[in-house]
Amino acid sequence: MSHANPANYQPTNITFGIMPPPDPPPGKFRVRKDQRKTLTSERALKDFDQAIKLKADYGRAFANRAEVHQLRHDYQSAVRDYDNAIRVQPELAAGWNGRCWTRAIMGELQPALADCNKALAIRPNDAATLDSRGLIYLKLGQFDSAISDYSSALRIEPALATALYGRGIARIKKGDATGGNADLAAAAKLEQKIAENFSHYGVR
């Protein structure tokens, strides 16, 4: 699961038309990159509501609806949906990582850290989860750990703007202004509103 970045989404009235079979294959509800700009719409929420009614034990549908709530900055609703995703599908790493990321934004750092560690136990070396844990360490002031996780994420996914930006902040906090500013500049080229997004995450 990639992170729910508000800069990348715009409201729309496009519907997903989700109608799963009795036993949908993995990824049925997974949102494609080319669909992500639709996620802030009311219709997207209604589609996922319908998917959950049709198959209430499918964790991916809860996780995807949680991502919609994230994009709308409704973090409490996102956490509730991630709770349900984990309840019905405990081995769904995206559920644990999604709740980790949301809790990190909310400032619930120790529970978030536990969620990220669980996600990595299920799916090691996942760039998105390493990026999430990097944010936690950054907000905890554990800058060496943040740099380590962000660097690990970037070895897997070199164009991950959030990891570049987070590592840049951590490097500057450690006194490496040259390296930090280089990371910030690289992140801004990939994502113009990255600084604004991090301010929403409580990082400046």
C-alpha cells in the first residue's frame, strides 16, 4: 500500500462499480494508481461501503476505505477501518501499515511503532512500511533510526518522495545541512507539495 498523499488526489464523481464475486481474488478492491485521484469523492466511499456489505470479511475493502478516510483527513474513521481490516484479515500487512501511518500522523507514536513492526514481520523490506516507521522515528527525535529506515525504503523505491523528504529533515536535524537539503530538493522535484504535506503530518 502506498501512502495516502492528499496532494495526489482530486474529487470526482467517477464510480468504481465494485461488485465482487462470492470469493473475490486478492487485489479486487486494490486501488490502481490511475484511480487514486478519485478517492476523495463521496461516491468512492459509497462503493467501498457496498463492497463491505457484500463481503464483510474481506480486509482489503476495509483497508481501501480507510485510505479514503485518510485522504479526507478523517483519521479516526481511518483507524476504525484499519482495525476492522486487521480483525478480519490479521495477516494483511497493508492494514497494519495503514494504521501505523495514520497513528503516526495523529501523534500516537508508540502504538504506531508496534503496528509498523507487525507489518514488517508479515512483509519484510516493504518500502511503504519502512517509510512509515521512518516518520515515527523522525517525530520521536530518533534521527539515526529515521535515516536508517528512510534509506532502506529508498534502496527499494528510489523515487519515494516521502522518504527523501523525511530523510532530509532528519539529516538537517543531525547537522548534515548539505545532504539534508539535497534530499529535500530531490523530494520537491518528485512532489511539489511535499513540504505542505509534511506539515499536515506534524513535521516542519
